[in-house]
Amino acid sequence: MSATTTNAIEITHDEAQVKRIWKAFWILLVLTIIELGLGLTIYNMDLGPNPNHVLILGIKGVICILTLAKAFYIISIFMHLGDEVRSFILTLGIPALIFIWFIFVFIYDGNSFRNLRNTDAGSRPYIEKVEQHPAPAMKAGEKN
Amino acid sequence: METALARSKTNLWSGGKSPFNVSYGKLMMWYFLMSDSFTFGAFLISYGSIRFSLNRWVDHNYVFNKFPFTEANLPLAFVSLMTFILIFSSVTMVLAVHEGHKMNRKGVEKWMLLTILGGLGFLSCQAWEWTHLLTHQHKVLVDGAIQYWATTTSHNPWGPEVIFNGELVRTPGPVAFGGYFFGITGFHGFHVFTGVIINTVMYIKTRLGHFQQRGHYEMIEKAGLYWHFVDLVWVFVFLCFYLI
């Protein structure tokens, strides 16, 4: 292979790499804009008289998935982890799996704590407090 | 071809070179970042756990709805600016790394400078946001009387709204909000701050020609890994505090 062809291959490789970086940037930008759009949708739904809480929860789930997609692009393209040896990727990826357990367990824990508090550890049914006008004022040091 | 591949695979673990095909420094930077992600993860999950344990949390669209130089109600606007700044500085960083592979000193200098400016821009935005939250006071109905509270680690004026003497005023919200918000964004901001310092050192070393003499720009890559990690964490902070 002559020197000029090697050079030409390097230049095309270089251009492809730069293209890949900018492509990742545009993907991140578009995903962020979609997230913002969904965030504003939630805001506007909350302004309405009877917001659909299931739908809002669904939109929040979509936002979480989009965030994971963003994280994937940052790690694999910007941090070049996608170009590393597979066994190395696994040494980072497998410990990170603990987050799956971590998130589920601690959110479940928080939720259970709320139920226990709302029902005095199951000894009474939960009665949702309806905002009164004027509401009973809270004391300075009181916690909700 | 196949035999060559098989041979290289066994050779990978027979000593003499890194089986992961990365240098010691880069490997350790990755493991440091992994441990750091557990720290951030623990903070964010603790926040989530507390948030789930309360009947009400604050509505972020009302807490973060201001933009500098205007009094308009603009939910999400300022934080999206911060996010765009950080994503953009991540791109300039990866382009600096790319120029480093090509041993192009001028290119590395240009993109590193832009990355540092992006980092400083982000920190300035955060300084403004914190100042706004910590100094801007709101009417709160406490103990049957009106008080003026700013958003701090001990005071949260973002509870539910009630009518008091014919006008809408807020009641105290969960105290945990300030601690989590300032704690986590502060810890992230500190990472951005150290990232800017590291990038500045790398910029100076590039200008002095240290990496050109060394024959490679691997230090730029390691600083880049740290910088992208800061961006990665922001993606999750943005999600947990401003979007959901």
C-alpha cells in the first residue's frame, strides 16, 4: 500500500470519527429538547383542574428512559467505552447492575415508610388530608 | 484471519501487556469514576427514598421558574440553558481528545479553551441559581402568621398554597428538600469546579508542549473521561430535581 492511500484512509477515518461525535451531540440535544417538552407538558397538565396522574407518571417514565438513552450515548461515544475490549466493559458494567436492585429497594422502602406513617403502622385506615381554606397552620419546627 | 484472532485472544492474557488494552492511568480513571458514580447514586437514591416516604414534595416547576434579568414565569428555561452549556462543553472536550490523537497541538488548545469556558459558564449559572434561591424570599404562613422565607437547608417555603386573609400564600414544605438540592447540586458543582481546574492544568501543559514532547495526549483523554462523567451525572441530577 502506498503512503498516499494510507493517508487517505486515515483522513476518511478521521472524518468518520468527527461525524460520529457530532451525531452523538445532536442526538443528546434532541433527546434533551424532547425531555423539556415532556416536562412542560406535565407542567401544563398540572395547571388544569383534574390532572391525570397515571398519564403524568407515564410521561415521567418516558423521561427516565430518555435519560438512560442519553447516559448510554455519553458513555459509549463521548467516553469511548464502546470502543474498549469487551471484558473491560464488563468489569464496569456488572458492578453497575447493583443500581437496579438499589433503586427498586430504596424506593419501595420509602413508599412503605410513607404507608406506615399514614396508617400508624397499619392500625388505622389512611384518610387523605384535603386542603382546607385556611389550612391549619403548621408550627415552626414541625416536620411533614 | 481466524487463527490470528484466536492467537491474539490467548496472548491477551498471557502477560506482557494490558489484557484490557488500556493504559494503567485510564483503567484507574474508569474505576475511580465507577466508585464516584456509586457516591452520586447513593445520594440520589437517598433523595428518592425520602421523597417517596412523604405525602407531598415541592413542585419543581414553581421553585425553578426564574431566569436572570426577568421576572417572567419560565419553568425549566434556566436549567435547560445550563444543560445545553454542559452538553456543549462535553462535545468540545471530546473534540480536544480527538485532536490529541492526531497530535495537533493547536486543535487541542482551541477545544480545551472552549471546554474550560463552558465549565465556567455552567458554574456561573449555578452561582446565580443558588443566590436566587437563597436570597429570594417568599410569603409563608407559619403558625397562623405570615413570615418571609428563602429556600435554604433549614427552610422550605414551597408547601401547598392556602388562602389567608383573602390571598394565596404557601405553607412550609418538607425541610429535606433544601438539604438534598443544595447537597447534591453542590457536590456536582464541586466536581465541575475541580474539572475546570484539571482542564486548566491540561490546557497549560498543552501550551507548554509537554504532551507533544511526551509523544501522546493521553492526559487529555483522562481529563476528558472525568469531564464527561460530570456531564453524565448532571443528566441524572437534571432528571431527579428538575424533570420528575
